[in-house]
Amino acid sequence: MTSRTLLAIDPGFVSAGYAIIRVSGTRGELIACSALVQSSSRSLESRLLKFSDFFESLLVSHAVTDLALETPFLGKNAQNFLKLGYLRGALLLLAARYNLQLHEASPREIKRNVTGCGSADKEQVARTVLRFFPMLSDNALSADATDALALAFSLLSRISIVVR
């Protein structure tokens, strides 16, 4: 049976959440869930470089086959949307370089798949997804890490993978 490894990322210049799940058959195993945290006092260019290098090292060390991203949406701040595009571009380049299968889901789809309600708030999504992973402490994970975990869980549940 061939196994695949999914890396789900909630990109951010200050905090980028990620979850890594190894899938074999209809079973998924949580390998890691955390966040890359960077100082906002560092230049945008240096944070982009560290972001790219960090996620490239995860791709290689965990033999990632699939990359999951949330589809972007224009919120209240156009500058943040533009900067998010830099991070997505770096991830798309890595996906192409390492021949990864790309998966995307909208925020509404993630919320619906995790909680059953597409308009759930972030706290409800975090509480719900953490119920599926009792080994994780909600105090130990950042909001960005739980967002990445919710993205991974959402995508895997849509193809009937049971994650443990």
C-alpha cells in the first residue's frame, strides 16, 4: 500500500501554521502540528526567505507528496492580501519544484467540513478539530497551527480518510 504525506499550511509572515499527516490507505497519522514564528521587526525579504527555507526543509525531511492551502480571500486589508500572495507564490514554486499534488479549500468549505457549519468562528473550528486529536493540548497550539490542522482534516475527511 502506497503512503502519501500531506503538508497543510496556513501561511503568515509572523506566524505560519502547519500540519503534517501521513496517509496510508484510509488511515491518517498526525506527524506534526506547529507554527513557524518570526519577528515582525525583520525585513519582509528575510522572513520570506526563512519561510521558504523552513517549508522546503519540511517537504524534504518528511517526504511530502501533497500540499494543502486555503484559497485566498480579500479581507479588510489589501496589503495583507498582497503579502499573502508572496507566501503562496513561494509555496507554489516549492510544489512545482518537488512535483507535489496541490489541494485547496475555501475557508467556508473548511469550516463546514470540520464543524458542519460554513459560518463557524475560528474558536469553534479550533475546539472541534482538537476533539479529533486529544493528544494535542489546545493551550500548546497557536491559532495558525489549529487552522492548518483544520485544513488538513477538512481535505482528508472529504476523501474519507480517518486521522488518528
